[in-house]
Amino acid sequence: MKIGIMQPYFFPYIGYWQLMKQTDKYVIYDDVNYIKGGWINRNRILVNGKAVYFNVPTVGASPNKKIWEVGTDISEFYLKKASRRLAGAYGKAPYFEEVFSDIMKLMEIPADHLSEYLIALIVGIARRLDISTEFFVSSRLNCAPEMHGEARVMEICRALGGTVYYNAIGGRALYSYEHFREKGLKLEFVKSREIRYRQFGDDFIPNLSIIDVLMFNGWEQTRKYLEETEIICER
């Protein structure tokens, strides 16, 4: 049983979905502290050839709160502003007509809490990308909340019947093959292969929101990009 555990992010980059694609069970890790200035409530889109932040409004955000405790305000004003922003940025992209309405339908989902909203977006995009993993939310699991870091990740894996834990390659320094092995778990990392596609200009800007990938490639090609990974494991 392959397990992935990641915090909820706002329309994250394609590597997030590539990791998810590898798992049988995916835990949205929302009972850890909110990080201001991170990727939880914002990501980057392409505007006039530059990477520009695109965000969801928060209410009462603080690094002293858990992600699930932070509120959000999905108002009509916000949705109209977001719609104009995306249309202005990607109106001439080749798959705008195919993707735009899908994105906006997801963004219109009502939610009072940031975690609730992000989970709806994540699951919605995942299903549209034909990712069939089973989703769990850490704040609802109530699994070893007194633990932190690697120890809690291993405990969640064990609680869900996991045999393999997948993490993004960027987190390699955070985990020990030996510690996982001692708990009867395998530790593996998902590394994205280079993905390049035609944007508006000659210069390619990588690692933008999944929205950018979809606008220039559509759903079908983006599903194929999910396979562009390597699995790094202990030798």
C-alpha cells in the first residue's frame, strides 16, 4: 500500500500531482501550522511573460494556527476578480476554452475554511486528471497528533496500512531510510523529469501552477505529463 502525505496547496505545480498519482492513499496534511508566505494560499501564474502570484483570500491567518483553523472568504467579488485575472492571463492560450470553465467551477465551491476549500480544489483537479487515489484528511484521522515530523508520518502510514511512503524529491533530507525500515516501511521519492511546453513567449518559465500547464496543454496532455517521473529509492 503506497502512501503520500502533503500539505494542501492552492493549485500546486505539476510535481504535486505526479506524487499523488503514484499513491494508493493520499493524506492531505492540514493539522500542521499554517505558513505565511508559502504555497498554502497562493501559487504563480503567467502574466505578460512573468510569474505573478495568484491567491485565495484568508481570514485570521497566522503561523500560530493550524491550516484547518484558518478561514477564507470566497466572495462574489473575489470570484469575479479571479475570473478576470485568469481570462486576462490565459485568454489566448490554446486550451483556455477547455480549461477555464472547469477551473472556475471548482473555485466557486463555497467554503468557510481554507483547508476545506483547498481540499475541494485538490480532489476536483485530481479526479479530472483521472487520479484514483483514496483521499484522507489528517485533522479528521486524529492519528498521533502529539507526534511531529518523520515520526508522525511513519505513524500515519502504519495506521493506513501503508508499506511504502512516497515523498517529493525535495524532501529527501528530512527522512531516513533506516528509520522507515525499522518501522517496516519502505521510503521512496518521486522526482519529476523536465517538462517543457510552449507558452506565449520564447522563454519557458517552469514550476508554475497546474493552471498554467492545463491552459497550454489541456487535460489529456497533462495526464500524460503525470507519468514523467522517476522513483528514487534506497540502493
